[in-house]
Amino acid sequence: MPSILPPGITPYYERNGIAIVHVDCRDILPLLVSASCDLVLTDPPYEAEAHTKGRRIHDQRTNVIRSAPLTFTPIDADLRAFAGCHMARLSRRWTLVFCQIEAAMLWRDALEAGGARYMRTMVWAKPNGQPQLTGDRPGMGYESIVTAHALAASRWNGGGRLGWFLYPTDANFSRTPRWHETQKPITLMRDLVTLFSDPGDLILDPFMGSGTTLRAAADLGRRAIGIEISEAYCAVAAQRLQQESMPLDFKQERERIVQPERFESMAEDI
């Protein structure tokens, strides 16, 4: 299979239409051709407000509350503006960006500055999200997903369903192996890939982390490019991609996602 990367870019890993590039996204995004991918799906670093030394996690498996400050550098206004502009330029269809609610409109501005059209801010609700351990305010329990589209007619595979996703986080007491401190559930990422892309499409994740977007793309028959500044996470993502893909029938997966009964049953469980 020919490389999905432009000439002159050396992959850290490439196999079966999935490629990892170990580089700062600021060094490679300007080299990529405009409208060369179908979906940008990414989880950039959090804002500085989330990087407090007082951040704590309650591990329900051990019933221990421990200090857990984030170890990566928070995003700043310059990187957000740069990444938003290039992500909008590179996607011929959808761009989806995870962020805190406080940053949703900042990401909207960055994507619109790059020429995208803001569509919606979706919600990932976490039934096992951390409570507010200080007890002096409500806990969060959700993350925002800023959704934009190129300046063309939009289409997705979700019909009229809501932009609302209920999935437990992998951060605590999950059986899913945890490779990254803000790792997203593979089931959530598979839903987003199924809803916003088609088999064979090319997905770009310029803040790849441990590679959950790429793993979901591989499972669902999409091609993907992941860009990551940390070589350690590149190694983790490559290891995950070397595992056998999970065979999924696209038609069945789409029908499962758009069934309204699924959300009625979720509401009953809340």
C-alpha cells in the first residue's frame, strides 16, 4: 500500500493506511495540502485552568483520593489559533475538537478564522465522572466537542440524533487499559468516527496522544494520520495499532448508533 503521507515526511509508524508522525504539529501542519483529509478528530491539551496542583482523582477501585496534576503543557492562545486555522484548512468536511466548555467559543473563533463553519458544540457526558471533592460547587461530569464543517453542504451518518454521548471515562476504575491521563473511551471515538466519516476516508489527529482516534479508525476501515510530539506516546500508539483490528460491520454499527431506543434506555438508567 502506498504511503498516505506527503513526500518528504518520514513516519514513525505506518501500516495498512494508518500513519504516526513524531513531530510537533506546528512543524508539519503547514506542509499538508489543503482539503486533504475528510475528518479532523482531536483532543488537544486542556486549558491552563485544568492544570492545577490541586487536581485530585478518586479511584473507586481502591477508594483512594490521590493528587493527579496533569503532566503535559496546557494549550495557549497562539497554539489554539495556529491549530484551529490549519485544521479548518485541511478538512474537506468535519472538524471535531474536544475541550473544556470555557474554551468552546475560543475554538469556534479559531476554526472560523481558518475558514470553517461552526455547526454545534456537542457534549460527552461521563456517568462516572469525578465529583467535586471540595464540595463547594457542582462537579463537571462532561466535556465539550466543538463541531465545525467546511464551507460546503454538510452530511453525517447520524440522521436527526442528538450531539450528546454518554460513555464512562477511562480515567478511573475502568477495565480498559489506560495509557494517557486524559484518554478518551474507544467506544466514544468509534461512535464519532462512524458518525462523521465513511469507510476509506482519511482522518487527521494533530494531537494524537496514545492513539485512540487511530485505533478507532483502523477498527472501522478508515485511513488516519496521527501527529504527536511525545515519542513515548508514539510508541504506545504504535503498539495499540499492532493489535488485531476489531471487525465491525459498518451498516450494523450505523443502525445501532441512530436507534432512538438506545437513548431512551440511557435516560431510564440515569
